[in-house]
Amino acid sequence: MAPPLPRSPSPGCSRRASTSFRSRAPRPRATWSRTPRRPSSSCPLRTLPSWTRCRHPWVPASSEAPILRPFSTRHDWSHVNRFAVFDLDDTLVDSTGAVDRWFIELTEQRNLGAAGLDFLRAEQQRPVTPRESFQAIIDRFGFSETPDELRSIFLERVPLLSRTFDGVLDNLRELRARGWRTALLTNGTALDQQPKMRDGLAELFDVVCFADDEPMRKPHPEIFRLVADRADAGLDGAWMIGDSLEYDIAGAAAVGMSTIWISGGRPLPKGEPVPGQVVASVAEAFPLLHAAG
């Protein structure tokens, strides 16, 4: 009996090249007629005015955030998923600082003085609707604008006043040079968020996703799956790096991602989603990723 013929090698499946976010016609900015999202009783920070465009405006902490131990070199990282997803606001760019820079700019332009600047900063922290905040500013200083007009000025200037945190660009380049895929996932529209992405930041991601231009937004599990699919990557063991415990950490953990919380010096609140790692700034997150992969 003749020996069986050898089997032909399987042609296999070539990896699909990562697809970047496809731009689309920008949606018009939302108006104040839009129904505001209900604050979560489990997260008091969400009661702060949403007109800051920052999910969690800076809250001074009385103590340092806990820093968890770096990964042990005894672990086997041979099967680590080298896919990292980053948030934008107050993770890679200083959006909260941009709000304060707008306050300073407005104070100087309209001669509001030191007391006026203090009022603006206090108003930012008051747990009221955006319309109430802008109306209070108008009433206090006698501005001629309507709340919607003042908000338009705010939305135009604050993205332009945002700054990328020191070291972000270089650290992202090094991460990609080590073979990592990177993605940006931010709530908000392209119209609102793209002006914050300067100095070549957008070019350092395989995928850029503006969740408010998609059918769902963080923390919905499907938005994380969508980003992974566009990056041709898996989520199991991938990494999410962000400053929001609710949107970034809880959402990512629900789909099996490892998480790094950017605390900004805030203590970890009791009862909140527990991140895998806690760092004060994004600069401290990159060494953890290097150690993992």
C-alpha cells in the first residue's frame, strides 16, 4: 500500500491591518435642551457641573492616593496582551487645568480681579446644572451674553487651552516601539475632542474613537469591544488607563481588561470600582506597562 500523500501546509489567516477611526461629518454640539444624565449616588464627583467637559474636575485630596506595588518579575508575562487603551481628558491632556486657564483668561479680559477669579473657581465646584452655573456667572458680573452664548465661548476656548502632560508623547512612542498596539477611547465628540490632540498625539494610536459619535459610550462594554475590533486586538489581558473609576476602570474591568487608575492625587473612594493599579499621573503608568510586556 502506497504511503499517504503529505498534507499541504495550511495557508493560515493573515492579520488584518489595524484600522484607524474613520472620520465622519462632525455632529453639532449639544445644546442645553439636551436632558442631563442623572448623577450617580455612588459617585459624588459626578454632581459637579458637566460644563467643565471633564468627567471628574480636580478635587484636592488630603492624603496621597495609594500606590500599589509594581509587578513582580517572577511572573510569566510571555502571554501578555500588548494592547493599551488610553482615556484623553485628565489622563493624557490637562483638561481640568485648561478650565482654570480659561477662568484666568476671562478674569484678565474683563477685569474681574482676584475676587472674580475666586468666584469662578468656586462656581465650578458647585453641584448645579450647567445653565445655572453660567447664569450665576452672568448675574455676578453683569455679562451681556446669554448662558448659551457664554457656554459657546467656553467650549471654543477650553480645548485650545488644553495641554498634553509632560512625557506623554515620548512614552507613547517608546511603548509602540516595544510592539504595543495603542488606542484612544474618549467620551465626547470629534468636534469637541480633536482640538485637544495636538503635537502629533493622534498619530501615536492605531485607533482613535470618540464615543459620543458611536452608538454607545463608556462605560458600556460594547464600546471597548468596538475599539479592540478596530485595532485587531483582544481585550482579555489588555490594558485600560484612565482617570475615571466609573467610565474607565469599571467599564474596562467588565470586559476582562487590566486597569490602571490615574488618581491625580485623589484617595481611592470606598465602595468604588477597585483598579488593578493606582498611580498619581500617567507618567507612572508607562513603567507598569513596560514591566508587563
